[in-house]
Amino acid sequence: MFCQNCGKEVSQGDKFCQNCGAPLSTVNQHTQKPSWVQQYQGQQQQQQQQPAGVQQQWQQPKGNTNATALQKGLRYLFMLFPIVPTLFVILAIISLNTYDVKEEIANWGDNKMYVSYCVTGRGDIGGLGYFSFYEGEVFAPYQDDYYKAYTQENVDNFKSSIIREYEHRTTVYIFIFSAMAFVGLGIMKLAHRFIDKSIAKKQA
């Protein structure tokens, strides 16, 4: 006996199908599976009996495989849009917290001294120049309208101002590169969506 609702085999005398719960009072006399179940099972057997070459041909994607490979390559290329700015953000954060200060003092003539400081972050790999700042100032023996007096206090204040300027510029770089990373992420998602649609059309 078979349930005419779901096609499952039932026992003689059952009032309800154990699989779908359909009442069996009017369908117990059916000794064969429903026609729709037999048709479905026949289709499954036909697909299994197809030659291997026919199945392989059916599974092969349509379209130009070279074009598909190019589109997949573009996916990886667009991934650089958010990755590169993110790397610069990491380098900027490293440079903001760890940097070296190099001092140079030279005789400027007429008892004047030229003092310069170069602040370079540890993230300035390969001398990029983004995370370094250099500036110098001339100090005279005495304070006048053009030069500051060459005293330790004035030199220390000048050094502190250089470091503050370096930290300010590096912080600005962090915000700029962070914004570029977010924009690049959006561009990457749009590009990937467009590429996926193109691949789907070629394989259709």
C-alpha cells in the first residue's frame, strides 16, 4: 500500500500516513505508487543512465574561459584598493608611537648656530617620506628681532615644536588613509558585484 499524498509505503490497516499524516481511509486500496512519484523516479533513473560524455558536456560552463580568467584577475586587482591604504594606516600608527629624532648643530657664522631636527617614524619603510619631518632654525648669541637666543631652553622648545608638528601630520595621514581604505572597500564591492554579473552572463 502507498499513500497517494506523499508516495510513502504504508501498512495495511493504517488510518493515517506516518510520513505526511494524510488520512488513509479512502486510499488504502491503492497498491501502486502515485503516478507523480513514478514519473519523478523515472526521470532520476534516466539521468543516472546518461553516458559520462553527455553529463560532462552538460556540466561544462559556457562562454569564453579566457574572459572569465581575466575577470577573476580583476577581482584580485580591485582588492588592492582597500588593502594598500590599510597598510599605510598601520605604518602611520607605528610611526606615531615610535620615532627617532636626529639633531644637527652647525656654525652659521657671526657666532650664529644653525640647529635642525629630523623626526623619522619607524613605519617610514624604504624612505617613503610620509612619516618624517625636518626643520631647522638659526639662533644668535643674543635675542633680537630676527633670531632667538642660543639657549638650551629655546633649543628644547624648538625641538618640542618639531615633534608636535610631526605628530600632527602623522595623525592627519592616519585619517586620510583610513578614509581612502573605506572608499576603496566600497569600490571593491561594486567592482566585484559587476564582475560577478558579467561572469554569470557568460556562463548562462
